[in-house]
Amino acid sequence: MPKSVKIVFFSVLCLFGLSFVGFNFGVNFIGKKINKPAEYLKNFINQVSQENPYKQKDKVNFIILGLDERNDSLEKTETTDTIIFASLNLKNNKTTIISIPRDLWFYDINDKVNQIYPQSLTQSDKFSYIKDKFAKLTGQQIDHVVVLTTNNLIKFVNLTGGIDVVLETGFVDKQYPNPDYIKDPKSGASIYKTVEFKSGNIHLDASNITEFVRSRKGGETVAQGGTDLARIQRQQLVIDALIQKIKQGKLITSANQLVDAYNFWDQDLSKDITDIQATQIGLIILPNISNFSLEKKEITVGVTAKDGLIYHPTTFINKQWTFIPADKDYKSFQQFFSDSLL
């Protein structure tokens, strides 16, 4: 073998060896940061490098549930105050979100939709149960479910450095459950505290995000900042603000933040979407993230079945204050979801 060929061969072998060592060092280093074994990361890299199955999909549908788990002197519940249907269109980078009122009556379970999550906890596969029920309600296939607790929300917003929103109409809620009382009813703290948000620019962080998205006693009407419908509008403002930070590249700005964000995703969130699936979706939308758009659709609420998709009946159902669908089989409700995703 000529000397020149030997040199080239040896050089290539050295580069390959260094690359292999560097790769393994990198995998082990990252694995320690995110508490994952090297084999997990190697398998992850291998899977992600394969053909992406989401390229064959037009859209991916999520149900996002906001859980304020309570077991105190004021309330004992595992119901979901926030229920959001989110459809990610992989062809045009548009996400459509539709908030479903927690008090909507669902004949399939003979209860409100916010009882779907507590009922799922008695099933062998809670995520399959949740997806099945919301598929029947919306007429849409549900691909993934994400469950966020109040503590999750606080931690995530704090992790990202907070978000900024613009509130058109301010409100004062004098009946917001006092965390000090909930923590220790014998402390002498009042049962409720007053929460106020003025109109205009608002910075949300760990100190106020919970009150902003959960308050519903700011008035008798949506315009006054009260009711579940006003709360839904504020929750959508938060989602919009988070998406704007993502588009501007300001959501995660450092390696440490990235590690913390992954650990939050991996250890804090309850979900049925894997790291590989989330990455495969991200690989489709991230190259065109600057064109990403959010469309918010509102379910019309009427006084009677003739002027809304849902309405308040004049009498309670099973002694509960509810919204009920304009038609009992939810056909018009499902058609609204279908039309919203065109």
C-alpha cells in the first residue's frame, strides 16, 4: 500500500474514532443533564432519523386539560377547569384552538365534560378514555392528551421568564379562593382574597399567572371579566403570548433553560405523547416557525337552542348549572369543529 494511501486511511480512521468518542461523550454528557441513560438517547437519535410518520398527516389534534386538584376545606375535586381542543395543521403551520366550557353537559357520561378526567382515573387506560370521550363530543380524532396542573403552569411561566399580554377590560374579583386559607384554615386568614387586573399591558409570572387564568368572579358578565367564558378568553391570551415568544425565539434562550424545559416536559407533565413524537412534530413546524399562526374559534352561547351552539337551560340538570347543546346528538356542535378546521 503506497505511503500516501496509508496516511489518508489512517487520517480517516482517526477522524472516525474521534467522532465516535465525541458522539459518545456528548450523549453521556447530555444524558446526565436530563437524567436519561445513553442508550435512551442513542435510540432517540436513531428513531428520529427514520422516516417521519407525521409527514403523512394533515393535522394533529390535542386535548389540553387544566387541572386544579383540590383537597381542602373549601373544595375536594379533580375536575378540569380548562378544556382546550387544539388542532395543529402540519401543512400550513396553523393552530386552531377551541375552548370547551367546563360546564357543558355531555349526555354520553350523563354529566359535565369536566368530569371526563376524574372518570378516566378509574379506567385501565386513562388517556384512551379521555380521547374516546372527546372524539365523540367533537367529532374529531384526538391524537394526544396533555394535562396541566396549576403548579405546572406556575413553574412553566417562571421557567420562560414570564409572558406579556394585553387585557382590554380590567376586572376585580373579590371572591378568589385565598391560598393562605386553603393551606391552613386555622391560620385566621380570610376565605377569599381580592384579585385585580387593570386593562392594558400585563406581565404574567409566577406571582400572578394563576389568578389571571383562574379568576371567574370578576363580574356577572363576560364583559366585566366574570364567568367561565371570560376566563376562557384570558387563557387564550396566554396561549397566544406563548406562541409569540416561540416565533420570536424568546421562549428558550439558553442551554440551561433548554435543560430545565425538557425536565419540566419529562417529569412534570402528564401526557401521552413521547419525546420522539414531539420531536417529529417539531421537525415539521420549526423550519417555518416564523409563519406559524394561531386562530381562536369561539363556541357561540345563546339564550335558547335557536341562537347558539350551546345555551343555558331555564332549569338545572341533575341539580347542576350547565350549558347544554342546541341538539342532543351534538351534530351542530361537531359540524362547528369540522368547519373550524377547514
